[in-house]
Amino acid sequence: MSKSVAAIIPARGGSKGIPRKNIIELKGYPLIAYTIAAAKLSKNIERVIVSTDDKEIAEISTKFGAEAPFLRPKKYATDSSPDIAFVEHAIQWFKKHENYVPDYIVHLRPTTPLRDPKFIDTAINLLLRNSAATSLRSVHEIRESPYKLFEIKNNYLRGLFPYDPRPEYYNLPRQYFPSVYQPNGYVDILKSNFIIKSRKMHGNKMLAFITEDAGEIDKIDDLKIINYLLEQNNYVIFEYLKKILQ
């Protein structure tokens, strides 16, 4: 049986770090356009949905080929709103207005713009083949183990794992510690039925999809780095954007 796959791109209007971050210009195109392009170029994604509370973002998104069939309620678009709020809202909206719920939701954050659509498809196929997994999440390995880090307590450094039985474990060579991975926003894939039944996004069987650190935009300096990467490399999403606006 074939499975339906829809991308959902969350893009609220508010942003403290960079005002209007989701539509700030990056090499002549709004930031969100790069994520829309990656989803449109995927062979497995059937629909590209932008969940936003902002009319301008909705209009720009449709210009670049996405759907914006609803405006997200403001209560699901605050600084403290959890991700599951916009996901559940989208599922409920589609069920009510279209009698449709995609089997898989590809969660793509606009703040990670430099994706290769082929990797998105690889991730989708990986989860499709693993029925036991409750979701898939992209991660990259980080250099410094948390076992080597400290907190400050009463002006003194203290290891983060006080119950580790090894004396001064934080001074051990890094080979003594497990590899650790950081979520990076490249691609997360969710199962709608799991979300509906559990009210959770990822569950306890998150399938690992290891990527390089693709770069996330939180500060103005991050934009400079992404601009540099766009100048130095040939990205299929950038070529796509140039073509659709000719």
C-alpha cells in the first residue's frame, strides 16, 4: 500500500534573534524559499505545506510553490509554543477541511536552508522501510562529549555527571566516552497515526539519520556563513529558485 507524504514547514512571523527571519533575504531570495525548493525537488513529497500565522509569509510561500491553506492561530505561534502544537493543528485542520491526513509528515525548518533533496528522499525511504520506528530525526556528531563539560556551582566547576564512579572522569581521553549527536533540523519525519494516538512527536524509537552539520540560522553572522557557502558551492535548490523566477 502506498503511503502519503507531506512536508510541513513551520514559519511564524515573530522572531527575536533576527526580525522577520523566515523571509529575510538570502542571495536574493527569502530564507523560507530554500526550504520550499528542497521539498518541491523531493521525489517522495507530494504536498508542501507552510504553517504560519503571518499573511505576508503565506503569500511569499505560495509564490515559491508551497501551499498555505490556513493561518496558524497565534496561540500556537508564540516563542514558547512547542513544535507539537503546530503539527497537531495541521493534522486537525486537514482532517476537518479535507478529510485527509498524510501518513508521514516531513518536518523541515526554514532556518536550515542548505539541504540536498536527495538526502530528504533517502531519509523518507529509510523510515518507510522501518515499521518499528516511531519517527526519524537528523543528527550530526558533535566533537566535545558532554562528559568533558562542566557547570558552575558556587563559583566552582563541577562535572555534569556527579554519579559517574570514575574519579575525575572528565579528564579521561575522549575515547572513553560514547559518541554523541545533536539534532540539526536537516530533516525530521513524523508518523501521523503515532502523533494522533500518543500526542507525542517522536516517541522512543527515533530512527537516526546522520548528516553533516548543514548550518542553522539564528544570528546575523549565521547568514554571512550561509551566503559564503552559497557562493562556494553549487546547490540544486539555488538553481531551482533562479529558474522559477525567470
